[in-house]
Amino acid sequence: MAIPSPALLDRFAAIVGAAHVLREAADIAPRLVENRGLYHGASSLVLKPGSVEEVSAILKLASETATAIVPQTGNTGLVGGQTPRDNGADVIVSLERMNRIREVDPVAGIMVVDGGCILADVQKVAEEHGRLFPLSLGSEGSCRIGGNLATNAGGTAVLAYGNMRQLCLGLEVVLPTGEIWNGLRRLKKDNTGYDLRDLFIGAEGTLGIITGAVLKLFPQPLGHQVAFAGIRSVEDALSLFRNASGLCGPALTGFELMPRIGVEFTTRHIDGVRDPLETVHPWYVLIDISTSDSAETAERMMSALLEQGFEAGLVQDATIASSQAQQKALWHMRESMSGAQKPEGGSIKHDVSVPVSQIPAFMHEAEQAVMAAMPGARICAFGHMGDGNIHYNISQPVGADKAEFIGRWREMNQIVHGLVMKHEGSISAEHGIGQLKRDELASIRPEIEMELMRRIKKSFDPAGIMNPGKVVVV
Amino acid sequence: MAIPSPALLDRFAAIVGAAHVLREAADIAPRLVENRGLYHGASSLVLKPGSVEEVSAILKLASETATAIVPQTGNTGLVGGQTPRDNGADVIVSLERMNRIREVDPVAGIMVVDGGCILADVQKVAEEHGRLFPLSLGSEGSCRIGGNLATNAGGTAVLAYGNMRQLCLGLEVVLPTGEIWNGLRRLKKDNTGYDLRDLFIGAEGTLGIITGAVLKLFPQPLGHQVAFAGIRSVEDALSLFRNASGLCGPALTGFELMPRIGVEFTTRHIDGVRDPLETVHPWYVLIDISTSDSAETAERMMSALLEQGFEAGLVQDATIASSQAQQKALWHMRESMSGAQKPEGGSIKHDVSVPVSQIPAFMHEAEQAVMAAMPGARICAFGHMGDGNIHYNISQPVGADKAEFIGRWREMNQIVHGLVMKHEGSISAEHGIGQLKRDELASIRPEIEMELMRRIKKSFDPAGIMNPGKVVVV
């Protein structure tokens, strides 16, 4: 794919108007890097369309001129899916101006939004209408719905409400040819042909650009309880999760596992975070319960769960948040755990899942293997235990050289992902494939699966213009 | 596609062995018709493979010889998806011998089954392991998991547990080429590439044959309450549903709407069904509540809901089942409602959904239009109100000629589906497209959507052998 000529860039710019175009290197620069600093791309044009028709015109021109397009929303992705390639051929299409809440129907439990709406804004509007939009993740202040859909975002509420795929009823997508698919349905049941919606969700912008979505809203729970408990081992955490799951059923809205070192990192580096317990424990869990019928049900469930836990010796110490502020503080600690690793030097990260019952075995084996390969490594593995999803992060040994440490990213990946595969897990539980895991995916998946993905890609994007080089190479 | 020669039929038969082949017209006959009597196909061969390898060998030979294959499981489909075409070219592949429960892990909440397992057997095995497999529908004693997946089956528990798509973690599929895709994953979170699983689910056997699946199991609820209430109007039923949904949240496991005529049909024709109330009402709802923490929570929720309902004038009369037998009896009435129409003569059926809030308007408009077109028609519209899914069935006027009545199927479809489209609903909420709604789907959907479906079909099944003529015409 060739680098677009200045004349061609002008034609693209004319679609959205000069005021909505970035062409200066300094303006474009922030769009070329991602948070982890793993990828640095090149591009000479950022387009900010203001309507689905403009997105359509851009993709039509791109298809006709074989110009590569990289869709970008909040630029918070963690696998380089939103970063242009470094050959300078890619034009970036940012949805940031398409941030309109098109409709809210709290009674029907539905919200129709532009792909460029910021997640936190969507949450807020839902709340103003007395409803809950449950998707919640660390970057919610800047990530945008189109990207959340493109990556099938997960986060902290998946246990009860599911991933983005489960939170979306319908989509509006601009196809690589510029054609607009209006799939903005709002039905709970609709068995009419192939599931195009779920194909676009999670395709990381390689099959089209998601410009609009029908989202599901939920009742705001009447009861909400958050507790933080000190635990002896991952095995005990699993037992406690099973008790919680049995007792609370769908009222169990969060069950997060954290190691001692993660608590230390957050209390050390994150403003306002303090250790919620006076005693020290190797592991911690954050338990979140939400009930619809009454506040008392949540209180009763949490008390019963912790009481059982103490009696069975699973819980060593625990505190229940006594105010909304305390609840937020406990969640803030958990959500800061990734960021809190930064001041400690380099961090090699993994976003893996295994069957929930395999978590203890996986954690022990991974610890042994990582520590054998890199004595002094500081493993900060935390995550959504109830989903089997662990962010298996490794901070550099104290005093180690950061660049040298980061240079061992692939080696550590191989160790951790090898054990993930042994336990029939996933090398990307919620972040996606992007550039980071593209070749690894092709190496671990059966050839027929990659072949089916290539066939879909080719048939949706015959000109090969949509986010090329991401997810699957055609 | 040509009619296969006797020599070719021999080659197919050799794959599974003579003992597992039907070639006599009398033996094949039951496989050529479906329950509604709308379709009658032709075929000279039924193959009953005993393993995924045999299915693979069959499809490989079919691809090489351009032989059309129709997959069949329980033959309970309602849209002709499992019925061969009438040109005699199709070979039927029945999964009935592949009915092995491969694994049950109640702790992990997982069950791995063959595509030919009967739904009721799967439910039973789950129960024996102290778990719940929630999919439940009228034909559960004979329908099979492969067909449930191929049609993304719904049923009575969708409100709380979702369709088949939500109840399945992974699939094993034999592709039209004979290649086997092992996608038997058991992960709650896995964002690694395009969502092939959800593409095969609901594709009605046009993209491959589902030979195995990983199913989700759930805790058996501790509390279970079923009530039957007499209601004045569909509007009141909707208000009551909203109250129930708000009060019970995910504990509301069923909310079914039924008309007086449906109660009359079932009490008249179905053994053991009697009217649960002494008073007569134009509408009824069946309310099902399941709770995980205790039996008392379910009792408390049901009492509170009915009490509020009486006070607000929404509930005119109600009974709460006082035993499991009574609970079953109430559900039995609901599940017999379609079958109970048969002794009343012809029935023109619809399986539609509209946004839940549109149900009252849709029901009024449909009644007006149907009665205007066919005075004396007896509308027996019932269904899963909480999912917006109404089985809008019309029984023939008393004394009308059955054949003449059934001859007006398309005309009545147009009336009902026209109103469904007006309310942005679906012409197939849970039964699928098959042959029955294939051309209608193409006429109501945007051309780009049909084009994307055709592209997927062509790229997965280049020889065009998989269940041709169903869902989408290539």
C-alpha cells in the first residue's frame, strides 16, 4: 500500500473540512503512540468526521484509492490496535467529534449513542436517567464506545453483566467500501440470519468502523456492598469465590483478586490509597454485591458470606465499606494497580484467562517459572477472578535496567502464555490482539481457524484498507 | 446440484457402515416432513455418523462431489430448516447417534456434549450433578443440542439466562470442506480474533455441522416461586412486568403472557390442565422467580410483587403454586398452548418480537388488522413478554375450511409482519429463518446486510453444499 500523495490527502481533508483535519506533525504525534510505549507509528493525516455520512465518504475514497485507514477513538488500547503502522501509509480516522447521545429510553432500558461517546459520559447519562450502564474500566474517562465495542471490552462488571458484546443490542457500521450497515436493532430476541453484530464486535476495526450502537441499560441496584478481605492463598480465594457465587448468584457483581505487592504499590504511589486492613496478608479479594430488591438483601448476603468465610478459615481479616466514598476507595485501589507499577520501573504485562478452577495451579506454575527465569522479578498478578481473567504483570527486579528488562518481554510472554495454553486458556482475555499478539495468535491457533478469519476479512474488505496489519494478516 | 447416483450413495454409506444408513423410502419418510406440515422434501439417503471423523469424511466427500447435505438433529424445527428440498438431491446427515455427554464439571459449571444429545437428557445430567442447564422449550424431549445451537434456541428461560448463544462457551464444528474446527473453549473471557462461535450459532446448518459444544451450567436456585395471575389488559401486564423486573432483577426467571382463549384451548384439549383461577380474565401472566441465597427471598419477592400488583389494580386475581407439582402444572399449561391449537383446526403461526415497550400497541394494531381481514379468526397470541417475543398464532374461525384458511398463511404473515416492521421488531424472534422466512428476510433487510451474509456463506462453503436453500440464497 503506497503512501498517499498530498493531492490525495487533500481529497480526504475536503470530506471533513479543514477545521477537522490534523496535518502538522506536532498535532498528529499523540495519535501515533499508545500508553505502553510499545508501538510508535507514522501518519501524515488525522481526519475527524462529524457524521456517519462523512465516515462513509472517507472509506469510499479509501477503497477506491487503496488508502489504508486506522480507526481511533480514545487511543487507550493496550495491544497497538489503534496505532498506525510505521510506514506512513495509514490515514487515521478519529471518531472524537461523533459523541452524541442519540436517544435514552430508561423505561425500555436502552440508549443509542455515537461511536465516539466517552464511556464515562455514557455511564453518567444513564445514571441521570436512573439507570446503570455497567461497563466499567480503568480508562473509562477517556476510552470511547466505538473502541469498547471494537475490542469487546471487559472490565470489572463482567461477572454479572458480561462483556461489551452482552451490553449491546445493535450496531451501525460503515463498511470498508463506504456502505453503511444500519443494524441499530433494539430487540432482546432476533434470530434472523448470521450474527453480523458479534462479528463486528471484537474485530478491532479490521472489518469496518462502528459509528453507532444501541446499548442496554439496567436498573440501578437498591443494595450495594463492597468488602475487602485478607486471604492466605489463591486456593482460599477460589473457595471463597465459589461460596460467594453460590450464595449470591447474579447478585455477585465483582470478585477481584490482588496480591500483597499490588497493595504495597498502590499505597506507595497512588494518592489517597491506604491499606484498608491493619493486618498484612499474601492475597486480598475485593467482593462487590448488588441487589435489586432491597439494600438489606445485599447486607445480609455480604454478612453471611464473610461469616461463613471466617468460620471456614478462608477469610483472615475483612472490612466492609460503610459509605459510598469507602466503596469507591476500595475500587480505586484495585483500578490503580496497573498504573501503580509504573513508578516501580518496567512492567511486562499479560492479559490472560484460564478456566476459573485452574487459576491456583496456573498461578503457582507461572510463579515458579517466572522466578526461575528471572530471579528478583516482582510478580503483580491481579484481576477478575470470577471471570478467570488475570492481569499477570511482572515488575522489574529492584535496581534492574529497565530497557534490558523490557527486552525480555517476548521471553516472559512465552513462559506465561505457554502455561496459559497448557490450561486451555486465552492469551488475550479482554484487551484483544492488535499488533502485539497477532503473530502469536497465528502460531497457537489451528490453521483452519486463521483461514476462516482470513476469508471473512477478505470478503468484507477486499481492498485490504481497514486497519491493516492488525489481528490477522491476509 | 445433481441427484446423487446410486454409486455415490454407496460411497457415502460406506463411511458410516450399512447398519447406520437409511435407504428405504418408508424409513426415510419421517425425516422428510416437519411438524407443521408446511414442507415435504425428498431424499434417498439418511446417514447416521457415529463420530466427528465420520461427519468430516461425509462432508469431504460431499464437497468433492458437489453433493448437497442437510443436517438433522431432533427434526423439531419450525421453519423448514431441517427439511430437505423436494428435488431429491439432498443427503440427510442425522446426528442422533452422537449423543454422548463427554464431560461434566459441576464445580467449573461446564458440560461438554455431542451435538446429538437430547436437550432433556442434558438437563437431567446437569440436575444429577446438582446444577441447572436452563434452556427449556416445548420440544425438549426430542430436540437436540446441535439443532438448539444451529437455531440459537430461546424458550422460557431467556429472560434470566439468555438464548443458546449465551449458554455456550465453545463449539466443535465440521466445516463444509470436512475440516474440523476445534473451538471447544471453556473460557468466560477470550478476545482473540473474530467471533466464529457466534457465527456458527444461529446459522441453521448452512456454514457447517455443530458436532460438539461446551455448555454453561448454573447453580440450582434455592428459592423458586411460580404464580399465575388474571390481568385486565396487555398494558397492565407490561406495567406488572416492569414492577417485577425492578423488584426481582435477575431473579425474575420467567414472565409469560397468555390470552383467555389459550387457557380455554389448553383446559379443553390437554390432559390434566385445569384453569388455575376461579374467575375469568381476558389476559393472564405466569411469573417465575428463582433466587440463589434462600427460599425466603423468592417467597418475599413474589408476595411483594403480587401485593403491589393488587394494590395498584394491575392484578385481578392470582394463585401461587404451593408445590413443585403445581409449579410444573402451571408451566405445562403455558407450554401446551401451541399444541392445544391443533384440535381447533388450522393455525397460522408467527414468532415475532418487538421492543418490550411496544407490545401493547403491537397487539392492539395486530388484532384490529387480523380481525378486519378475517372476521371470526381466533387470535391466540402468547409468549415471552419479558423478551418482547410473542407467538402471534391465529386459529381458524369456527367451522371454516382448514385448507382454505391455511391458504391465507402468506396474507396473514404480511399483516402481522408489516406491523412488526413498523415497530422495528423481528419476524423471527427464536425459530430462525429456514425455508419459511428466507425470501421474506431478503425483502425486508437492507441489501448490504444480505450481501454480507452471502459473502460469509460463499467463503465458508464455496461448493455450496451445506443445507442449500436455507436462510440465504447465494
